[in-house]
Amino acid sequence: MRFAVVVLVVGTLISIAQGPAMASRLDEATVAVDATLDRLKVDRSRIRSIYLAPDDHPNDGPVPSYTGWIAFNDCRGNLVVDLSATASVRALYTTGACTVPGVD
């Protein structure tokens, strides 16, 4: 089963020249979040939604990084996957009442 990924671009329009680069980074972020869910053996039936948002980390420079927010059906909170500009996992944690085995 595949899940829809919702992307929000806040406060600015992406120029046509940036569009392909942003799409490529978003694709890489989507793959990284999916791989993280696989590695953690998250039961996909628990997932209500996956939301990817571009970040503004000062060390990333002009290349956007993303944070993935995974909301669940069975708890209030999220699994958060903070990715670097190269789509490697920078931080992984839960919020609210959600727990995921293997995540502190």
C-alpha cells in the first residue's frame, strides 16, 4: 500500500528554474522517509498521513532539506524524520502520545 505525501511550500513561489531541483530533493526525501518506516518496521495500517515540509536550516545553504511528519490513526502525535539536504536522517523522534519501537 502506498501513501500520499503532502508537500507545503510556505511563503514563496518556486521559480521554474528551481522546480526540477526541488522535485528531485522531494523525491529523495520521500524515499528516505519510506526507508526509515521500513527500517523501523512501522505497520503501515497505523499511518494516517505523511507530510513533508521543506526546512530552512542555516547549514544547508541553497539546497533544501525536509522534515517528514508521520501521523498515526492510533495515537495523538507524530513520528518526525528530520532530513539533511542530502536526505540522510539528521534526527528521529516522536511527539505527543505516539510511540514507535526503536525511536527514543
